[in-house]
Amino acid sequence: MAFITLNKAHLFHNLDLLCAKAGGKHKVMAVLKDNAYGHGLEIMASLIHAYGIRKIAVKNLQEARLVSSLFDETLVLVEHPTCKEVPSNVSLAIHSYESLLCLERGSSLHVALDTGMHRNGIKEDEIEKTLEYVAHKGLVLKGMFTHFRSADELSSDFFWQRRAFESVKAKTKLLLDTLRLPPIAFHACNSAGLLRSHSLGSDDFARCGISLYGYTTLSPLIGHYDLLPVLSLWGERLSTRVLKKGERVGYGGVYEASHDEVISTYDVGYGDGFFRFDGHEPVVMTNGQKSKGKMSMDSFCLGGEADEVCLFNDANALAQQFKTINYEIITKLSPSLKRIVI
Ligand SMILES: *Cc1c(COP(=O)(O)O)cnc(C)c1O
């Protein structure tokens, strides 16, 4: 059965690097959304908890319910706010003023602030009415955050968004005092934002996703970071045959044997969330072997008869080949693949 291995030493190495940069374990919120970027939510949550991280972010309440009991705080990033009860250690990210109005008294929230990405968040001129509503309705405001549109690119965008957030922070602190609301946490940096910064400044923590798993999309001109990929994908041999010279294998018969050769089929396909290759540009395994023919839904072919084969232990080459980013290669992997911690 195809499986994924998760390298605990690599994960802890990445966490060491991120926590050192952020200023401690309490300054890192681990982003475990989308099944922990395809790594497996529950297994990654328990490793991250064992390391000593106490704050996480997930995609929705369904994910929060699976793992929030391990952590002091779980931030739900993309759930439509409803009047449903949520546990007190779970907070919702609020992306517009209107969505505040759905929350019940006592609900915990972090307000997203639009500082220039224009994807989500309230505007600076809505802060006052937002805080007044929070005070009036008895909501528990835990934090305010923003997200950078170009943290991984060599451009000045990162700096003006950071400055905009700093000025809103000052304004918000004054308003909180006036309204007699308790202090809140401010956070802005994702992985790239943290990695390229000297420190978090006056932010309370960074929200780190991709870097935990050993990747960055930061421009190499900005810096090189010693991150180690955590996940490897393995296939197991289903069958082996001899392909005679001139015989073709798989859908469309794209690959033709130029001489008699031993060929095996392995149990990973695009149904497992691997990108489908069309047989014209082979995928290179970690041992250097090249795939043969088109990938099927649940299998693909390779020369030889090894019992197991590692499809990848670093998503960057595949991201390049399939014209996407490392995030997509790992996040798409099926939750039903077996996960093993090594
Ligand atoms: C996904 C996400 C992150 C993590 O981003 P990385 O680039 O993976 O570190 C941080 N903040 C928000 C709001 C996100 O949606």
C-alpha cells in the first residue's frame, strides 16, 4: 500500500530555525490547514504539540474539532461565521465587518485587516466601528492580523504593508484603551515574512505554514534557508512483467520498449493526489529512475522490480515540472494515504 513518511528530525530542525528567528516557541503559530498541507492533520498536530508549540491555525471548524484539545489556541482561518457554539480555545478569523454580526456573545475572534492584499479583511476606516461592536456585543477579541501579498517576492510591497500594519496597530491600541477592552495579539508574518525579517518587531507571533514542512518560495535573491522537507511519498509494487521489444505499456501506449525489459507497476496514481504525468515528460524518482508511460488513476510504471519506490522527498523539482508551487504538490496528497513517522 502506498504510504507517506514524515521525518520528525527534519520537522524539529525546521521548528528550531523558525522559533529562533521568531524569538521562542510562543512566537510561532503553526499553520496546519488543509490536512497540514497534505501531511496529515492529526499526526502533525501531535508532533508539533510534542515539540512545544501551543498555537495553531486550521482551515475550518471540522479541522479544529480534530486537534484543538492539544493546544492553547486554534485559529480557524476560513469558516463562514455562524451562531454555532465553538470551544473557548477556538477563535474564528473574521474577514469582513458584516461577518462579525453573525457571532454569538462570548465568541472568540481575530480580525483580519486589509493592508493592501485586497483579498480579505476590514479596512482601516472600519476599525473603530468593529471594536465598538465587539465591546457592545460582548465578543472576545483575541487578535488582529494581516497577510502579505508579496512576502516571498523581491519587491517593496512587503515593506509598505508592514508599515501600514504598524500604524493601524498604534491606532487600535488607543481605541482598545478607550473602549476598556483588554490587550490583543497582533500578527502579520507568514513563513516568507518571518524568514526575510530580522525579527518580529512588536508582533506577538508569526503564522508559519510552508516552512514547517521544509519549503519556501522566497526568491533566492532574498536569502537561502536551511529548511529540510518533512514528507516523502512511496509506492509499493503491484505487479511485474517482461515488456518485449516493441510492446507498449499503459493508456495510449505512449511508452514503447526498445528492447526486452522488466517493468513493474506501483500503487500511486493521480487519484492519490499526485500530479498526472502524460508519458511524454517522465517523472524522475529519488533513485534517478524515470517513469514509463502515462500515469493512471491508481498506478504508474517503472523499469525494474524493486518492492518500493520513493516518488519524491523534495517537492521543488515536481513543482517546476508541473508549473506550480511546492505548496500544491504536497497539499493535494490524499488524506487516505497511510502516514508513518520516521
Ligand atoms: C496559509 C496562511 C498562512 C501560512 O502561510 P505560509 O506561506 O504557508 O507560511 C499564514 N496566514 C494566513 C492567513 C494563511 O492563510
